[in-house]
Amino acid sequence: MYLGVKMKKMSLLLVSVCLSLICATVSFASGTIRIGALFSVTGPASFLGEPEKKTLELLVKEFNEKGGINGRKLEAVIYDTGGDATKAVQLATKLIKDDKVSVIIGPSTTGESMAVIPVVEKWKIPMISCAAGIKITDPVKHWVFKTPANDHIAAEKILNYMASKKQKSIALLTVTDGFGASGREQIKALAKKKGFAIVADEVYGPKDTDMTAQLTKIRGIKPDVIICWGTNPGPAVITKNVKQLGLKTPLYMSHGVASKKYIELAGADSAEGVMLPAGKLAVYDALPKGDSQYKLLKGYDQTYKKAYGTEASTFGGYAYDAFLLAANAIKKVGSTPEQIRAGIEQTKKMVSISGVFTMSPKDHNGLDLSAFEMVKVVKGDWSLLK
Amino acid sequence: MQFDQILQYTLSGLSTGAIYALIGIGFSIIYNATGIINFAQGEFVMLGGLFTLSCLEFLKLPLWAAIPCAIAASTLVGILFERLAIRPLKQPTPINLVIITIGGSILIRGIAMLVWGKDTHSVPPFSGDTPIAIGGATILPQHLWIFAITLIIIFLNKVYFYHTISGKAMRACSYNRRAAGLVGIDVRRMVLFSFIISSAMGAVAGIIIAPLTMTAYDVGVMLGLKGFCAAIIGGMSSGLSTVIGGLILGVLESLGAGLISSGYKDAIAFIILLLILFIRPQGLFGKSNSERV
């Protein structure tokens, strides 16, 4: 018995020695630059993580085929967090300690990003989050960046447009998850500042299948506009319900549904006239040809479609931005974590998918109102609002 | 509060409630035949909608042909589920069976995610989507389909359980399995029947709501829970009281969202569930079941 235990211990030791040797050779032998990524490829936020992973794989392949960056090949180490913050923290530590990555792209959600921040700060590795939550980069953290525009930019875009149409009172209808809650807060704060009145503040669950009750209540209040903040399928159900109830109030959606999928789900007929702020990827066809992002957006959409057979999404675009930020920093400054961090912070007018990025020590997101365009659904397609 | 608002809340509530009722009856049929709560019931709702989608898009069938195909396919899954997961069990204690159905539901959902992807899909309505005005309220033609099909199914249920041999046999099983076996009823076959009926009914529910609510691999979870609430309110009967349970639940949810706050919509359903379980575990309309000692 005793001997058996001893043997077991010995063999364990042997295995671990072998393993560490293998690991060591791998990290010494590589002249490659390792990029770590944490995406929620499975789980409830898989609609974010999956296109992000595919985009990153596509980009790394593309860059390596062109000879890498400054002659050095890239290698992406991508882990699936399943949308779980605890797992994200473990995997972040693994990326840093075992895989020895120089930069981390992701995580996909705000909750995971907030959990991983202390880890990257401790080990001094730059992280470029693909989540939208404003608290990730506000207040600014030395090692942390993010690529999606803040929700309040989208909200401000809607309110500015409303002001131009002299619409004053707002009925809010938001989903009870993180995205909806954040949007609700931002709109309320902005509305107060800009002198709009919130006359109804209704919510719905992410899996609800009928929102006529909330809309009937709103109909009784007679607001100038309805602003709905959520991701599919809720907004599509609401769009159908609005049509069913015969509501004529203008309906604004968030950037969360800025994809053809939304029009398809709601039906072109019901969605007619719905307005929303959209990232430029969704509407690149409608952009004026002189737009600085046009070529890049078209290229991304077409390559993605060719590789995976589906349309490129805004979410995949977040990973695109993050990769481009890191790649530019490596090209211009260098490939150690500190050099990459400094390089990202010096980014000026970098044309990418979500917008044109200009970072500074005070702004680790780098996007402004120009990241969104107000669009309207006309005959089942987007058309730009001026 | 205006009258047309109340009318709209009630109508919306009734149409959601009819769906809860259909799913709830599925729960109680299996419960009555086997004594287990089949937590995979919601997944058949999901399968109904998604199979219809596949029949429409990949097999290019017209809607009237796609629906029976989808029901048949979902029923087949129900049969396989009973054969592979429920029947082989050596010790069919209720707790084991319940855990198996939960496991089964996760498995079915997982496979559905791989087959149909994670996206939400839309299914075309049966007969257009021009709203119909009733008083100051509006409903869609699809709502009428839901009411009509629910009524037909309740009627067929009644006929089956009270006027056919196998329906009576199934009721016998629900009162006393051992005694039913002794008088020559094949209890295992009745269990299979109960799975066939309830998976088909779940699929029907999934198909008739898909045009309104759209469908995705994970719609079964919440609808299953609401259906379960309906069945509990109805005292797990496979007849009218579960239907009324579903309707009450739907209307209360809708009125609650409209008159109190939409934030408490789901809470209302589950508070009712808890209250019923605390105060009247035999259901709102049930007599206390002293005969089942």
C-alpha cells in the first residue's frame, strides 16, 4: 500500500517535471508574439464570443500570411469562458503565467471584464476588453482599454436626433439584464441633463414573449416617443406588438439590434419606420463612398462571409478593433506588454470597424459620437437619417 | 383607468394563458400516468417551433404540411426519450425520474443548440398579421388560432380520457398503478402513451406561438416553468382546471405588468405558485385527495 502511494507520488513528480520542460521549450523556442483572448464562445453571451473568436482567428491568419508584424509571426491563444466571471479570472491567470501572452483581448462581457481587471493590473499585462460597460474604462485604468463605444454615446445620439425633431417626452421600455439596465440609467441621466421628460419607465424580461401590457400602459400615457433598449429577440417582439396595438408613436431602438436579423425577426412590415443608432458596419452599404471606414468595413464583411458563410456582426468588430489596436502598437512601439500598452495609448485616428479610435491617457475607449449613425428601417433595409 | 386598457390587458393575458395551459396539460398528463413531473416538457415546445422552421426552410414544405411533420418529429423525440431514458431505469423512484427529466431537458436543449444554432428564428403567421380590433383592444389572427387550437385539444383530451379504452386505462394507472397492472393494463405502455401525447401537445403549443414570439433553442425553459405553474394552479389535472389555471396566470401577469409594474411580471407567476403550494397544494379547484392513500 505504502509503496503504491510512493510510486504514485514519484510518477506525478516525473510527469510534472516533463510537463514543465515541454512548456519551457515552447516558450523559449518561439519568436512569435502571443496574443491571449478570453471570449464567451458558449453560454448565454455566446452571440458575442462566437463572432469575436472567429474574427480573431481570421485576422491572425491574414496577418501571418502577409508575414506577421515586423517579420514576427503571431499566435492567438483563445480560451472559452462560457460567460462565467470566475472562469474568466482563472483563464486570464493561465494566459499570463502559462501561455506568457503579451496582451489579452476580451473578455466579452462587462461582468467578466471587471473581474479580470485586478489580474491584469497585478501582472502588468495590457487588456483590451470587448465589452460595452462604461465602468471598464471610467475611471481610466492604466492597463485596461475597451473597443465598444459607451452606451451613453448611443443614447446621446438618439436624444440629439429627438431634439432636432422637437420630441420632448419619452416612454422607456428596457430589458432587465445588464445591457438594458445600463441603457436605462444612461438615458435617464442624459434626459435630465438635456431637458427631456421621462413619462413612463417600463421593463421586460429577456425571455418575455408578449409586451402588449407594457405598451398598452404606454399608449395610455401618450408620450412623444418610445425608446426600447435591449437585444434580440425582445425588441423584435415589441416591434410586432406596437404594430398589433396600432401605436403611431415613433419607436427608437438601441444599437443592440443593429443587424439585419432584427428586421428579419420583426418582419419588414412591422419594423418600417423604426429608428436606431447603428455602428457603421451594419449600414456600410448606405455610407457615402468617401467615408474613411467604408473600405475596411466592406473588406471585413466580405472576408467574414467567405470564411464562415454568415454576415459579419458588430460584436465580431469589437475583436477586430482590439486586434488592430494591439497590432498597431506592436508595429510602432514594440512587443513587450509595457510597449504594447504605451502603443495603444498613443493610438491616433486609427480607422477600424467600430469607429475611428483616438486614445489618450484620459480616454481608454477612444470613440466619440461619430461611431454611430442614426438609421431608419425603410422597406426592410437601413437608410441613413440626416 | 380606461376600459379599453383593461380589455387589452385581459385579451393579451388570455392569449398567453392559453399557451401556458397547453404546456401545463402536457405536464399533468405525464404526471397522472407516471407520477413524475417531466421537466423536459418545455423542450418539446421548443422542438415544435424549430422542427416547423426546418420543414419550411430546408424541406420547402408548405405550412399545412410542415406542421404535422414537426409534430411527428417532436413526438418521435418524446418516444425516444421515454424508451432510452425513462424505461431502462432500474429503480424508478420519483426523485430519480425527475432528475433524469432535468438531465434530458439539458441534453435536448444542447443538441438543439448544435443543430439550429444560437440565433432566434421567426416563423410566418398562419394567416397574415393584420390586427383585429375588439372594442378598444386589438389581437392578431394568430391569437384566434391559439384559442381555437387550445379548445380543440381540450375537447379531444376529454374524449380520449373519458370515452376510449386506452384513455380510461391511463386514468386507472394514475389512481393505482399496481391495481391497474393486476387487472391487465400494460402500465409501461400507458407511460409511453402519456409521453407521446404530451410531447405532441408541447409541440403543438410551440408551433402555434412561434409566429408571435419567435423561437430559439432556449425558449423551452421559461415557457416550461410557466406551464408548470399553470398545472400546479390547476391541481395537476389533465382537464379544464389546468386550462383555467393557465388563463388565470396569463391574465394576472398581464394585469400585474400593466397596473402595478412590469418589473414584477415573473415574480407574480412564482408568488402565485408558492401561495398555491402553501395554501392549497391540491390546486385551486381540487378536492383534497383523501382517496389516494
